[in-house]
Amino acid sequence: MHEYSLVEALLRRVEDEARQRNATAVHGLKVSLGELAGVEPELFRTAYETFRTGTLCEKAALEIVRCPAIYVCPSCGKSFARGEVLRCERCARPARMDEKSDALLLESIDMEVP
Amino acid sequence: MCTTCGCGDSELVPVELHEKILAGNDRAAAHNREHFRESGVLALNIMGSPGSGKTAVLEATARVMKGVRLGAVSADLATDNDARRLQKAGIPSKAITTGQACHLDAELVHRSLHDFPWRDLDVFFIENVGNLVCPAIYDLGQEANVVVLSVTEGEDKPLKYPVMFQKADLVLVTKCDLIPHLDVDMGEIEDALSRVMPDPRILKLSARTGEGMDAWRAWLETMRGRMPDGRTGTAHTHAHGHAYGHSHEHEHEHEHEHEHEHEHEHEHEHEPE
């Protein structure tokens, strides 16, 4: 259940950013969660609903962009299906993970500034 | 104020950040890593299920690495049992009681360093909370992640917990002395690992019989040899590096007469990212 500590870190970051810009309200947040980020999006949302009360994000909509796990061969570019052995037989090279696969990113904040 | 018509209403602005949610943890981890590297301490994050044998592997390590100064912090939700076991095995240890937290983070590790003589160590084990999910996503400042998987856990554990295994630099398959008594297929464990790890490194061992401990010791020695200041086992806490290139693929011990001209922020060749 580390989703709660992640959401706490997220809210802290958003409040810092909002304060710096003298924002009066936050309308929306966008986060990217990779399939290999170790985060369950539904739990993340539940944690967000719980923790946003009383914060600047109280009325902010949370948009979650899910990023699939993508592995490709660094030589020939072959992509690997889920459950496949992560090694390119033809090139004899281990697959490379696309960096979005384990993304845990705060992409953007929509905030109201005076 | 609204800049379109100057009406005095507030304005909605999109702020693009694209930054890691765990940026705070990552900063603390980078700080820990800098400390460890400066002092030539090989820090390892030991992860695995509850009961996978993390503590037993460390106890057995103390038996086969007598000349090497080992130390550990051991995380547990409620007890300090593991730290006491390690202490008894001759590994100076300290418990980190995490309360309700299911994982260690870099700040917890940093705090644990304050009253622990970690600088005097060659290898510093950070025994994480027994959990195959949460600890995987928190960088602690370790040099490598070691995931402990026991043969009693079922061959498909890597497929069920891909995130943990994807982060592993080394998988220790433990309790191998039990294989004759179980319906477990070692080939299936290796196959499952190859489907979640592009370049799996696996060592099979038994802490009880000592099987495989030589290979584990050799791995630890190789990792020590790759440390930024390539220590030979004597203590020195000053920061220094080597001026010849950024590759750590060489295995030899090197002298300490070169100038320190760069930070060691590069990734090692064996690391997945």
C-alpha cells in the first residue's frame, strides 16, 4: 500500500508548485503510471480521493495516463509480447525496456492564478 | 488577472512538469549513494518475500566472508528480531522499525546511518521489509538490488511480481537443499525470470548447507572491485577516484594516486537502466 505515500508526495509537490505561483486553486492534475511502476492505478486514485480533502487539490480532477510495459531489441527493434522471453534470439541481445514502462510522473497541473 | 480581456478574473494556467513523483526520495537516495561511494562502502538492497531467507543468507555470508567487514540495517514492521540474529552472526546490525510502512525509503536509510558506524564497513546490507511489491520502487542509494527468492515460493513468483524482478541486479534462489523434497522445477524458475528480466543473473544457494555460497561471495567481491575507489579492504574515507575513463569493466584493484576529477554518477554496465 505504498500508493498512499506516493499520493502524499504528489500532493506536497503540487502544493509547493501552487504556492510558488500564488495559485488560488488547482483544477486538475495529470500523472503517468507505467505498467512496471509498481503502482495500482485504482488504489492510487482511492488514495488521492482520501488525501486531497483539505488540500489545494480538494476539487482537482486526477487524470491518470497508463503506460504499457514495452520491451524492444536494442539492435533490430523487435518488440516483445507480454510473457515472452526478453532476449532477442536473432541478435543474441537482451531486450531494452522503454523508459515510460515504469513511469511514475507528475506531468502537469492546471492551476488558477490571480 | 485574465490576460485575454483584462477583466480581472483569475486565469487557468497549465503547468508542465514531467517530473518524477518520487523525486524527493531520489534526491535523498543520490545523497546516500554519494556517501557510500565516497567511503567505498558497497551498499546492497536486499529484497524478497517474508520468509524467503534474506536474513539466513546474510548469516551464512558472515560465515564465508570472515575477513570482510559486513554490516546491516534490517527493516521490519514491528520487531528487531532480524537485526538481533545478524548481530549474533557477527554482523554489526541495527533495526529499522517501519511501523505500518511496507517498504524502506531513502530518508529512513539516511536516518539509520547517523548512529551506525557504516563508514567502517566493506559491505553494507540494507535488508528491506519482506514484501515483493512496494520496496521495488524506492531507490535507497544502493549499488545493486539483490532479490531473494526461495524454492518454496512457487516457480511463477517472478511472473506474478514482475516489477520486483525487473529491478533485480541479482536473484538469489535460496533453500536449494530442499529441492529433492519438493515438486519444484528449477528450470521453470529460470524460465519465469527470463520473461521478466532481460538479462537475468541468478545464483542458486542454500544458506543451510553452504551450497552456492562461493559464487555469492565471488559476486560480492566483483562488486567490491567495481566500487568507485576500488578499495582493497583497508579503511579510508576520503573521496578519490581514477582519472582513466568511466568504464568499470576492469576487474583489477587500482592504486589511489590519481586525481579526482569527476563524480561517479555513471551507471554500471550491469545495471538494467
